[in-house]
Amino acid sequence: MQVRGRPLHFGVQLQAQSTTWTDYLQAVRTTEDLGFGSIWTFDHLLPFSGTDDRAAFETLTTLGALAVTTVRVRFGALVNGVIYREPAVLAKSAAQIDEMSGGRLEFALGAAWAEREFRAYGMPFPPLRERYARLDEALDLIKLLWSQHRTTFRGRYYHVVEAPCEPKPVQSPHPPITIGGVGLGSLRVAAKHASRLNLVGSPEKCAECAAKLREICAGIGRNFDDIELSAHPTLVLAPSGSEAEIIAERMSTLAFADASTVKNSWLVGGPAEVTKRIRQYMVAGISHFVFAVGFPFDSRGLRLLRQEVVPALDTPTLETLSG
């Protein structure tokens, strides 16, 4: 089955918080063995919700480890925050990780939002307008560093002089670029730079963002169909809807998620309910799914997805969805 001429892709975000590396690595291996097309971490210095004294894995370290501990699956971070690192440093790290993996990195960038992390670590947290501007400028610079032997760049926020970036990424002309966010600033940056836009929210919210992105693309002469649409819901799939509701209630308490977030941004239910919800996202134009799964990493929902939801989507195997 295709959406907007694209095969469905199912990936998993294994949230790298409140866990150990041993448990995380086991979840990575299980997810790859199940045949998913991609595995994602996040970009946070602290757990993104709840108390801040629990484990939260450093992102680039985790991506480097994924490069050498996986074999087939593509991987990335949903999404790197532009103000955590200088873009030239991020470009060099990403290029090295792409080489280490043989060209399997998905590069994703957003404006960043977790203000408490920046306060805790004494880093500037500029207003949203500036973060969007930095996101746009950073991508201009990163793409130059990936494509030129040496780069001289003088922007409003970032400057480099005769800067090399070696090794270059394996993927040509560069790794796919995903922009994450539903704000107007994110959509404008996606229209200019992205091969994929990753959205969080209900199918209706995703459809609204897609319509706005189409308008922005038309305004700048970009083909809207060149940008894949991705959704990033938390997955709570169980044999029955009632069991899924119980699990979701426990998870929402641990994640400090309110009822509105669970209702609009999570996939909660038995196989029939989750299948119906995925189809609603597909109607909104979503062909790329990344399901968020937190610790403890219970693979039962992912196995149900393969065994019952995928066949109901008229697709013979999960591997054909991996894109």
C-alpha cells in the first residue's frame, strides 16, 4: 500500500530515558529483528518529562553506538535540537556517523523546546523566532559543509572560515533531512530544506500542517510531493482495547502526560482500533510512521503490530513497509 506514491515505512523511537544501556541495546536488537525500517532516539540532556534525576542518554554517543551495533536498520534522532550544538560540529559528527554505519543515518533537526535543560546546564535558550532563524541558517551551513571541500560561511548566527568536513557522508548528496515540528517556522524551514517533515498530533492536526506546508511550498516554488510526511505517535497496542487503556493510564502517569495528549497524540487500543487510527493518518497524507516506545521496552505491542495490524493494512509483511 502506498500514500502519495510512497510505500509505508514503520519505524520505532526507543526513548532513551529511565533505562540502562543493556536494556536499551536489547530493545534495539529486538526492534531490528522484528523487521522495522528505522530506529530513533531523541535529543535531550534530561528526561523530557517528570523528574530530572533519571538516566537520559547523550544523543550523538547513542547514534554512534547504533551505527555499529545495528546491521540493516536506518536510524536517527527525532529530532536533534539546533541550539544544543554548533552546526559545524553537528555536521562533522553526523558525517562520521553516516560513514560508520555505511550510509544509514537519518539526519533530523528542529528548533528545540525543552527549556529546563538549557537552564540546568547554563546554556542560552533564545526566543522561538530566533531558534527558527538559527534552524534555517544551520541547515544552509550544514549542507555546504557536507558538499564542499572547504566552506567559508558568514551568517547572522554562524561563521566558519575555510572549514573542511572530512569524512563526508556516505549518502549522496547527503543524508535525508527530516525537520520536526508543527509550528509555522518549522513548516517554512521544511519547505526550504526537508526531504521529510515529522509531525506530532492527531490525524486532523497533521492534515492541517500538510495543507499549510503545501501552501508554503507553492509560494517558494518547491514541489510539495518531494517532501514525505511523517507522524510520531506514542504506541500503546495490546490484545484488547481495555488492556491498552490500562497500560496507557500507567504510562501517562509516568510520563506526566495529560488526557488531551493521550487522546490526540497517542495510538491506544487493540489491533482493530490502532489499524483504524493508522488509516486516518494515511488519509492525512502520512506514509512514514515512527512509533514512540518508552522503558520498560515491551515488544508485545510491536509484535502485535506486525502480526495483526500490518495484515489488516493489506500489506503482506512488515519488511515491505520499511521503505
